[in-house]
Amino acid sequence: MILSAACSALITLMLSIAPESRLRTMVFWMIGDLAGAPMRWLPWIILAGATAFALRSARAINVMALHAEAAVTLGINVGVLRKGLFFVSALLAASAVTNAAAWASSA
């Protein structure tokens, strides 16, 4: 609760000191409007690669979701699969954050 109140106060401060010309775009951005966002291709390429990895590994992921020891007995290299999943999820998160940050700086 304290962290939420602090972040809310910080956002209110930023809105109160913002120039009048940027206030409207800031409010729309806070409610999720991405109309002015330029098209960037790198996040889409990363998303396509992550989707290809997920489709290629779907059966192994399903078996590993049941039980990791059962997956090992079925010949799935659980360690490599986990590392791949961690890497892909980190890459997707980094892509989303950098894309949002790049858009926010251009707005």
C-alpha cells in the first residue's frame, strides 16, 4: 500500500509540473493509448522467434509441466529446456520494456 501511494504521488507530481502541451498525451498514455507509437520491427521479430521456440518445444514443455522427473525418464533434457524458457521469457520482457520506454521517450 505504501509503495502504491508513493508511486501514485510521484505520477501526480509529474502531471502537475508537466507543460500544458504534453499533458493530454501523458494522460492518454497512462490509460493505454498507443496511437502515436511508431512501428518497430525488432519486438515483432523477437515475438516470432519466441513463438517458434514455444511451438517447437510445446510437447516437452507439456511433459515437463506434469513432472520434471517424468520428463527426464522420457528423454527430455529438462535443464536445457528450463534455460531456454528462462532466456526466451527474459528476452520477451526486455523487448516489451525497451519498446515501451522508447515509445514513452518519443511521445
